[in-house]
Amino acid sequence: MRVWSQDGIELFVAAPASGGFTRHSHDEYVISANVCGVEDVQLDRRQFTLGTDELTLYNPGEVQSCRTAVGDDERWSCVSLYLAPEVLMRRLSHSAEFQEPVLTAPALRAELVRLALSPVDATTPRRLERLLDAVFDQAALGPRRGSSEMAQAHAWIRDGTGQEPWEPLNVGRVAAHLGWSRETFTRRFTQATGTPPYAWHLQARLLQARRLLRQGHSPAEVATLVGFTDQAHLHKHFQAAYSITPAQIRASTK
């Protein structure tokens, strides 16, 4: 559910029925907090456990998934701020990324949850601005990481270079492009990202689906454009990754 959106900043509350998220990524920077419970996160190759004292800080393109645990009378949910890359550029006057994925900051976490769960009013933008200033003051920010062979592989898979984006992933073609054998590429890709190439390709297709839905394409059109069998197939994977349906994303852009 989207709570608030303005100038490249969006505030969401999600309560996935599954209690967590499958592998996925975002075009935006994400600042997230648990409303309750414990969350076991896999972010690229890193793994960590979060409670209700921390903020998680994700950079664009990082692949994440999580499993959660709550009490018998609770349902896990989280609050997330999505920041378009130009928001950081505008605020910092240079490109940057979060160097560490976890910021232990109980007061900031509590304020983010309060913002998301209280009614939106005239004070919401100002409170969000103050929260962002505090996060940027306390978080470890540094230069964007340079390109690498894996970054080339990501771009090749993500952008469909050499193949149509709706085609099944041709691992042999990607490996040949990088000068590796299929087995070497699969092993090195999985070691570098924590995600096998086919799973990474699935989340890249879901990310492209999200972009197309925001551009106004219908869920049925998007299912075809990103290579799903039908709209129901897209719906299943999309909701598991983002805790929101393609139709809801499409409606939020109107």
C-alpha cells in the first residue's frame, strides 16, 4: 500500500501474506524498518538478522529477499521509503551509495514507522525531510562502486543485450560474451551475487515489469512484454516479490 508520494520519494507499508519477500530488486534507494518481529535478510552475498531497532539501507539494483518471524497474534509488516536516484543527487550534490546495509537507530526507525502509520497531513513532507537528513547524517555513504565483470553480466542480463528481453535467459550466450564457460559463469555469478543466473533473471524481469506498469502499460501487456506465460503468472511472482499486485501498481500511477 502506498501511503505518500512526492518528488521522487514514496512511502509504503507492506504486510505480505507469506510473511516475507522472494528475491527482488528496485530501481530506487530503499530505507526500510520492521513494524514488528524479526527479519532474516539476504542481500546479494550478505546475510543478517533485523529486529525493531534498525533501519535497512538498500542501493538500486541490489537483490534482496527475507524470511520473517512474529508472535502468534502478530503479522509481520514493514515500512519502506523509496528514493529515486536523483533525490540523493539533489540532496548530496554527488552520486553515492550506502556502504553498509544496516543502521542501528531506534529513534529513526520509530519515526519512520510513526510517519507511515499516522494519517498524512500538511506536516508529512517536512517530517520526511527531517528524517532523511538524520539518516544521511548517520549512515555510511560513499562513492558508487566501479564496474566489474559481474556488473557487465548484470547489465547484459538486465538489458537483454544480444537477445529480446522476453526470451528465456541464454546462460551460454552470456558466458561466451564474457569469455567464460557456462559452468564458470554460473559458479562465479552465484558466488558474487548469492543468486543463480536464472533466479536473478526472474527478478530483473519483475523489475522491468514494475517500470512498465508505472509507465501506464496494462498488466496483460506487461506479462507479454517481460515473458510471462499470462497475466496470472506475472501476478503470482510480482505479488510474492513486492507484496502488491500489478494492477495496484498500475492504478497508483493514474
